[in-house]
Amino acid sequence: MINLKVIGEYKAIHVAEDNEQGVRHRKVFHPHQDVSNEDDSIKALATEHWTDAVKTAWQNKLNVDKELIERFL
């Protein structure tokens, strides 16, 4: 069974999947990631929520984060 949630300003897709043994595996996908090889339900959420505006905002955040990290290294 797969549980999916879209969370936050940048529309991260949180995936929780239980296997046959009852072990839960979790993944998180962000707008810069390729989900083309993922389950159709994940691809559908990415298509729906990862608009150009969301992708641009996410990339801008990554750029700012990178600049901050480099400043303190």
C-alpha cells in the first residue's frame, strides 16, 4: 500500500510504502527530481503540483541555500 502526501510551499511529495512484511519505506521527492520511473500516482502528483512557478521557487531556494553554505565553508 502506498500513502502519498503533498506538503509545503514547494509541494514535496512524501511517499510511505508498506511491503509484504509490514516494513514501511519512505521517500520524499522535490520539484528538481526526475520521477519518470516512479509509480503513476507519484508522476500524476508531480504533474499536478509542480507548476513552473513551484519549480522556479524551489530552484531559487536551492540557489540561496547553496550560497549560504558556501559563505560559511
